[in-house]
Amino acid sequence: MRVGIVGLSQVGKTTIFSLLTGMEVDLFSEEHEKGIAKVHDPRVDVLAKMFEPKKVTYATLEFYDTPALKINDKKERMAVFSALQLAESLMIVVRAFENDAVSYPEVEKPVEQLKATLDEFLFRDLDVVTSRIERLENAKRKLEMKEEIELKLLKRLEEALGNEQLLSKIELTDEEKKMLGGFSLATLKPIAVVVNVDEEQFSNKDYETKAEIVELCKKNDFAYVELCGKLEMELNSLSEEERMELLKDLGTEETGIQRLSRALYNQFGLISFFTVGKDEVRAWTLKKGSTALDAAGTIHTDLARGFIKAEIIKYDDLIRLGSEKAVKDAGLMLLVGKDHVIEDGDVINIRFNV
Ligand SMILES: Nc1nc2c(ncn2[C@@H]2O[C@H](COP(=O)(O)OP(=O)(O)OP(=O)(O)O)[C@@H](O)[C@H]2O)c(=O)[nH]1
Ligand SMILES: [Mg+2]
């Protein structure tokens, strides 16, 4: 899953990008990077302890950092969204942290930043939709049936966007979604909101306009995460032992970045299945609703091509009973065909023949 990081200026986008991906980034550089982040899943650590494999592999997300959006600035907007063309989902960063040494974005109140960012999304989608409508209407030929249908659909979207409605809130058939696939419409993508708080706000669990932001996220089905960029940087610079110590003092077991990667994973409709053994313990990513055949294909095309059956044991059963053999002996291993829907936490072994 490719995630675009977006927001107004100096809100902490690049800082969070760097924390997620572990990449060293020059905050003043004009270059904007992409990078891979591990999705922290404690279950993988538990499985690794059980199997002591040579290699442990976590699920990943890919992130794109972008330049700041400027309010009502079409040129900047185009630059940002061209960097987001391939992003399948968007993470909006909002700044709550107070620090006069860091210049504030054009609007200061966190909820106003979020609204301004969403407005840019709406403007950008409206730009895309209206220019396509114009192209079709000005075509110097009779439109094909397919184009007539597209034009009608686009006009529906134009009206919604004009009413400040996010396209994710509009009922669309699979056919219609497919038709819109090439436009990379921002408000059609799943969205997560990350509020970058300071230490004081972090310990108070509050900041200015929080209630409004939470409400807005709920209303629009955005994931919502609070994170203290500064604290995360500190945690990042510590040894594993010191980190655990500090986290314990903070009353938690995992860093905000670990929490964030998991929240995004859920928000974007992803699940993990596991493969286990002496060589490797590995988490793999699937969209919710995927089948055993999809799982096989994710591991290797050969496994999909030669698919016979999938053996599935539930993560919880494996942990409770202590070994694959014990799960089998208890009659809890499932043997399923290619259409079986995979659930989060399934431990899978594909039987295949090529
Ligand atoms: N005090 C404090 N400073 C932060 C925090 N997060 C980021 N900063 C600082 O804020 C400044 C801007 O951070 P960046 O990560 O570059 O923000 P950005 O959104 O990428 O900025 P632009 O790309 O220029 O729009 C840097 O000096 C960071 O060190 C935080 O949680 N607390
Ligand atoms: Mg930046």
C-alpha cells in the first residue's frame, strides 16, 4: 500500500516520514523522497520467538513525502498532487505542537489546518473533474456511449465537490469506481489524520480544537492518531533497552510510530497472514476479503499457479497450544480451497504442485 503524506507547511511531514521509514532526511532539502516502513506487529515477534528463524520479515507500507500545500495556491497544489499520483491512500499531518522557533502554517488552529487541507483536496478533485468534463464537451465529434456515461458521472461528482462533499461519501458502483481509477482523485482515497502534538499536549491528551478534529474524523471515517514528533525522535535515538525503559515510564509498550503504522494498516483495509518455519517468519499483506489463492499469489506466482489446498491455523491456537503439530492433533487445522476467505492472523501453508 502506498501512502502519501500531506499537509500545510512546517507541520512535521518530513519528520514523520523519516521516523516511519528510518531514512535520514534533510529537512531543508527540496527533494521529496519515498521510502518503506515496517508495520510493527507484536505477533511477528511472538512467532519469531517460537520458531527462531534465520530471518524475520515484517509487513510494510510505502510512504511518499510531499512539499507543503499552500492555501489557495494552484501551482503548489499541482506539485503536491503530482507527487501523489501513485498514492493509494493519504495521511494528513496537522500541527498542534507549540513552538515559536518553528514558523507556523498559514492557519494556526489545528482544526483550521485540517479543513484547509481538505479544501485543497476538494479543489484539486474539482480541477480534475471539470477539465475532463470540458474535454468531453468540447470534443469535435459525437461521444461514444462509454464517454456519455462518464460525462454523466463526472457531472454528478462536480456537483458533489461544489457542495464540499468528499467523493468517498458518494455511492459509486464498482463499474463507476473503475471508470474513475485513472484520475487519482484525492477525496476518493482512504484518509488518516495524524496530529503532531508537543510533550505537554501528549501527557494532557489534549490540544486546542481537539474535539472538533475528532468529530470531523468520525464523520468522514478518517483514522485519527496523535503523535509527538519530538518524543518519537528521542525514542528513536535511544538503545532498545533505554527505549523500553522510557516507554514504560510513559505507560505504554510501543512507540507512536509503531501505533501509527498499525492504525494506517487497519484504516486502509489491510490484514496480515503469516508464514512460519525455521528459515523465515514473515507477515504478508492482503486486502480484507482476499482468498487463499490471493494469499498464494502474494507469496509467489508459482504457488498460485500450482495451488492445490491451503493449510490454515489460527495465530491464537498456535500460541495457545504451542506448536503446529499440537494444533493439528487438536483437529484445529483447516484444509481449504482457493476461494476460502483469509482472516487477519491466519498462519498459512500452501500445498502446491508445479
Ligand atoms: N517542537 C517540535 N518541533 C517539531 C516537531 N515535529 C517537527 N518539528 C520541527 O518542525 C520543523 C518542521 O518539521 P518538518 O518535518 O520539516 O515539517 P514539514 O511539514 O516537512 O515542513 P515543510 O516540508 O517545510 O512543509 C523542524 O524544525 C522540526 O524539527 C514536534 O513534534 N515538536
Ligand atoms: Mg517537509
